[in-house]
Amino acid sequence: MTDIMNELIELQTRLAYQEDTIQRLNDVITQQDATILQLQQQMRLLAKRVEEFSFVREGGEETLNERPPHY
């Protein structure tokens, strides 16, 4: 019966380590998801700003990256 008890203890130990590993992986995934959402929002804002700065409006016309008159 000691062999069965030892095997049971070993299985319980493995299960405890696996549960801990799963929880830590879940924590990392949750953190990465939050970071990805934040980065996506920043990318949208940056893309909007780039789009706004890419066009120079003169007299109602939109021209792309035109040199200013003082050049």
C-alpha cells in the first residue's frame, strides 16, 4: 500500500505544480492582452495624427507633403 500512497502523493504534487503554472500563464496572458489593447489604441491615435499631418490644406485643396513657400 505504500507504493500506491507514494504514487498518489506524486500525482497530487504534479497537479499542484500544474495548477500553479496554469495560473501564472493566465496572469501573463491577461497582462499581455491589456498591453495589446493599449498599444492598439495608441496606434489608432498615431495613425490619425499622421494622417492629419500628412495633408497641408491650402485654399480648400489637399496636397501631400508639399514644400512650404519659404523654400
